Amino acid sequence: METRYGSLTDKIEPETVLSLLEEDQLFAAKQRARLGRAKLSRGTRVLMWCLRGYVILMLIVVVVAIVNAVHGGGQ
């Protein structure tokens, strides 16, 4: 239903809708909302593994920097 100011559903918060549902309707809505794992291309999977490696490397760099700062290794 369109109004002069846009769709009525644009103004309704999801929490409001969920609070109005009965128990079985709420269960059905949550079942429909479950999503499985996305199918990623090989390039995307490689990129994700590279990002994981980068995060681990940066964690090691930060830990080494903190240890050096605490023990005065930078002087």
C-alpha cells in the first residue's frame, strides 16, 4: 500500500512486528529467517583465508610490540 509519503512498511520497526506475532507465528518467522552458509567462489575463499592470515600476523605484531614496550626492549 503506497501513501503520499512512501510505503507504510518503511515506518514499522521489526521489533514491533515480532512483538505482535503469536507464538506459532513467531516460530515460523524465525524458521524462515535462518540462512545457511553462502556459496563462495574460489577467489573469495582464498581472499578470506588471506585476510585471516593477515589478522593473525597483525595480532603477533601487536603482542611483540606490547612485550617490547613493557620490558623496555625499544631502548
